[in-house]
Amino acid sequence: MNLRAYYQKIRDIEHSLLEPFVVLISRETPDGGKEGVLTEVPRLLAAQMVVDGRAVLANEVAVRAFQEHKIEAKRLADQGALATQLQVTVTSATEPRKTNRLPKD
């Protein structure tokens, strides 16, 4: 393997990528990699994975679907965190209200 050519390919692909983070679609690999898994990685790692044949760049439709899924997952996580922070006090209707005010004379 010619290391100069290998690293030149990585640099070429990295420079062709415009965004700082790129969505990739994984390919099946002999070491157990699963095909079709979408992931978002930095440009350098994306270039390395493409040159090594472990992934391919995702098309616009797949990127849009991945971003929408990520936004929905974040919304659900925030909603779950908010639900755990909500504090409720339950009192009966017959129990008088306790206030911090002093009684009037």
C-alpha cells in the first residue's frame, strides 16, 4: 500500500466536504460493521471511513431524515427531563390554605 496516495486521498475527500460534520451510511465490514447505519462524524473521520470503504456519504434525503430524527429525539429527551423536574403539591379541598401572612387584628 502506498501511504502517500492513501493520505492524499483522505486529504482530497476531506477538502471536498463543505460541512464540519458529515452524515455517513455505514457499509458491512468483515469485522462486524453493520450496513445502513446513519451517523454524523467530523470531516476528517468521514474522509478516512470513505477511503477505507467502511462508509459512503449519505444523500440529501437520508441527511434530511437523519436530522429530523435527531431533532425529534432531542425534543423527546428535553420533554422527559422536564417531566422529571415538575413538582406538584396535592392538597385536599377541605384543608385550609396556609399562607405566610400574619393574621389581621
